[in-house]
Amino acid sequence: MKNLKKISFLLLLMAFAISCASMKDKNTISGKVQSIEFGKDGYTAKINTAKNEVYFATISIVNVGGPENYKKLKEGDEILLKGEIWKTDTEKHIKVKEIVSVK
């Protein structure tokens, strides 16, 4: 009986770890910057992914954790971003929490 409980706990723990890892990927996008529109507290970059999906990425100093993490993207940059993703009827958005890479 003890072994059954241990095995069940181990399987539950593994399932939880796998589900958390897959959730992390859903909050990441990569692609090429198509355009940038500057606003009051930052800017919105239009990102085209490899799957031809368009995301509007809102990037501000506050959301990325301060000026040391803030980067100004340029049109044509290849980027990897992490953040909160949401969708409207016609658009996909991401509030950027981390600019992982810029090339």
C-alpha cells in the first residue's frame, strides 16, 4: 500500500511538472518585428511569427522589470519574448514581461 501511494505521488508530480513546462511555452513567442508604434510609457511592436501569426507586443519599462531589462526593438529584429498572451476577436496580443533575445 505504501508503494502504491509513493508511485501515485510520483506520477502526479511528473504530470504537474510536464503541464507546467508546456504552459511556459504558451507564454513565449518568437518572430520578426514588422513595425513599431511608440506610446506614452513604451511601445507596441507588430511581430510576425514563423507560422505567419501576427502578435501586437506591448513593451514598457515597468512590465519588463526596470530600465536594465528594457530594450528598444527595431524593424527587422528577430526576437524571442515572454509574457501574458491574450486574444481578441481579430488580434493576438502579448504584454511582454521579458525580452529573451534580440538578433
